[in-house]
Amino acid sequence: MELVVPPLPGLDALYLVGHRRAPPGLPDDPVQRVGCALVKRGYRIQGGALVPDPEGEGIRLADEFQVTGTQESERLTEEVGGVEVPKVVELRRVTREADLAPFKPEGDLVVLGFHAPGAGGEARVGGALWMWRGAASDLPDDPDTLDNLFGWEPRDGPVRRSEGAPSPEDLPDYPGNVDPPPSLPELPAFRNRFFNAYRRGFRVPAALSWFTPGAQIRITGGDGATTREFTLGPERLSGTIHWWCARGPDRPTYWCEHPLPDFACDTLVVEPELDRAYRIWRGVWPLGATGDPPADAVRRLTLRVEEA
């Protein structure tokens, strides 16, 4: 499948196929297979604006993590000298999460660094308070709260993990410190919010909306009094799927077109101390449903970026 990406600075894109919890109204098919056009753009923060950065980070295909120690697994075993013993597994802390979620129902706002020991802070989007933490919110057993103002919610933490597991009683079925399997949407009580990485304990509203063009971002952190402000750019992203609809030969002149609506800007990661940031948009559509292009028939995905 060919991916056609506009030659714009700081822009990277990827096509992927995944699963999500089906929208309400489809009780007989709780798991929905989806195609996803993932677009990422890196920026420098200059003069209160985001300036596209040709050296910005590309799409992250895997977690970046730090090994913090080891422990014996409660579930995994291995044979040593003819004896079955608990397997020793690494304890890992994710320091940067991969970008490969096929869908995010809410907006992810992550602020890396910009935090002093014992200090609080907040983040506002369009004037609305999104994230807040008090001066006594450092958690010694959660290094992310020590390093970052609003970092990544651990997937194996109690809140996020419960969003991806059938019930608290089923959590022991996953070995300690081993990520749950990739077939999470097949679990009876899986919630798409599991794909979101924002810190649950610091969220202020009940839900975080997707980001809109031109929104004002104001982050207060550092010693609890330092502020960074900037405005999101006007970019709007959309695309067109070109697919072979079995009407004539499988050649471009015979391919059908399936326009995609505007993509959701669902992720903003900011590093205020380095004056850089990146945004992620996702265009998501169902695969296999009546009237939708089948995954094996898609031949080209053309992305469009409107910057005005």
C-alpha cells in the first residue's frame, strides 16, 4: 500500500491496521477492525508559536524504557537444572510511549520534564484547566511523577490496566510487569480509553477533548510558577483512500476513491525546557463493514494538510 505524504517540514506518517472497541449500537460486534492514518509533526516553540521542525522526532514504533530492577514472576516459570522455578523478569519503566495506538477517544496532553521536587503545576487548553497537580503530588514509587510535570500513565498501573482488563479479578491472569496481550479489544470490558496515555490522577475534567486548531496552550510548572505559552497551528489533516473495487483491472485508473473526514488531533507532547513539541493526528475508519474498503483492497492513501 502506497502512502502519499506532503513534503512538509517535520511531518511523518504511517498506515496501520488495528482494533478498537466498537461504537455504541453494535452490540453483536463489540470488536471493530480499523484502518488508521497516523500523522506526526514536530515543532520548535518560538515566540508563542509552534514552528515546524525538520529535525523533529519521527513516529515512535516502540516504547522507550528504563530497566529499574528485576523480580520473580508470579505466573511465568522456567526449567533450571530439571526444576521448574519462577522466571526472573525485568522491571521496566516506560519513559516515552510508542505512537502506535489505532484510536484515542480523548486527547493526550503530556508535559515532559518542567517539574521541580515538591512543586505543583497545571496545564490549560483554550483557557480551560485540563491537568493539575498539587505541591505534594510526588510519588516515590512512581518515578514518572518525579521527572515529569504530566508524563505517561503506566499501562500496568491500577487505573489504566483496569481499563484494558475484563475486571479486577482477572488482573492476576497477566504476569507481573508483563504487558497485557495485543488482543485487548476482545476482552469483554475493554475500554478505548486504555489507548490514552495522559496521567489519570492529574486530569481535571471528566474527559479530555481532542485538540482544535489555534487552541492556546498554557503550562505552569518548573518550580510551580514558571509558565510556557504557545498557540497550536492551523493545520487540518484529511485524506483519500484509493482502492480496487473490482470494477476493471487492478490499475490506478480503475481504482475507486473513498474520502476520509478531518483527522482528530489527539496527542500533544511538550518539552518546555527544550522548547519543542509534537502533535499527532489520527484518521480512523472501519474495515470490513458494508460499504467500506476492505483492508486487502486498499492500494494508496493520499494525505492532505491544510495550513491556513
